[in-house]
Amino acid sequence: RLAYRPLRGSFRLAPLITAIGMSIVLQNFVQITQDAKVKPLQPIISGGITIMRGETVNGPITVQFSYMQMIIIVTTIVLMTVFSLLIARTPLGRAQRACEQDSKMASLLGVNVDRTISLTFVMGAALAAVAGLLFVLYYGVIDFYIGFLAGIKAFTAAVLGGIGSLPGAMLGGLLIGLIETFWSGYFTIEYKDVAAFSILVIVLIFLPSGLLGRPEVEKV
């Protein structure tokens, strides 16, 4: 109520910018209450499938597809499918789309706007919890700052793919991952974040609505 309700009716990026501010507040709260030390976690899922072995000038290499990577991919596809169907084919999804397009008209037509927005936040929090769990299981460490850069990149993926588009957010995340991977492989790993954010700036200059987003139509 304090951070988001006053922003209803404002431009689309306002809630996302506010979310970044709230994340900074929460991470500093965790730093104060839980200490700032990095805490390692014992690996729960290990091993994988070896895809390729080879030799290079620097020595032998092995390409492996870990079980954790498989779990992340399968979980992403399942959640993407479930939430796409939920938004497209359920009463809650229709209410969400109605509120996104015109909350005042949706309210006049009998949609409980406050309840719909609250449920949307619950869904977003649940997805963030799943993403955080997978992130921690994959990297094996946790600290108060671990979610900030991941959150910034999630925001970047949403803007890159198109605000309001689930496939766009997934596509944006995939593109950012590929950009960082290829940049780290062919150039230097220190500037992989700069490369990803630079691509975002270029896309926003030439395609402000994102790759799959709908351009806003100004009503007169």
C-alpha cells in the first residue's frame, strides 16, 4: 500500500523502479539483521551428463550439462506454460488483463481491482521465490546482496522483452544470458554486465516497447 498503490495510473515502469528501491531497503535490512558475510551452502543436486570431450591448445575440455541446469530449464518451461494459460484462459487472467488495460473500466464492469492486483503481487512473489531458490541451489552461496544484481537483470530482461509480455520476459532473460556468455567467451568476463546493459540501451533507443511489447496508444 505504501510503495505501489500511489503509483496506480502512472507510467508502466514506475512500479518496477519502485520495486528496485524497495529491494535496496530490504537488502539493507537483511544486512543489519543477518550480517553481511557470505554463507556457503552444501550442494543438494550434483552431477550431470557429459555432452562432449575435446582437446584445445590449453589442454583438455569437457562440456557437461548438469542436472541442476536441467531442473532450471524444465521448471522455467513449466511455469511459463502454466502462467501463460492462467492469464489467457482463466477468469483471474481476464481480470488481470482488464485491469492492465483500463482499471477504471474494469472496476465499473464488476472486477475487484484491489483483489486482482493483490493476487498478481502474490503470483509475482511466488515466482520470485522459485527463481531465488533455483539461483541459490545453482551457485551454492547466499548473502544479503545476492538478489540485487539478479533483480536488476530480471528488470532488464522484462524491459528488453517488453513490459507486460510473459514470453517477452523469458526471451529477454535468454538473450541477456547468451550475450553475457558469448561476451565472456570471446572478450573479457569483467565487462559482461556492461555488454548486457548496453544492448538494453540500444534496444530501448530503437524499440522503446521492447522486442515483444505492445506500443502504448495514447487516447484522445
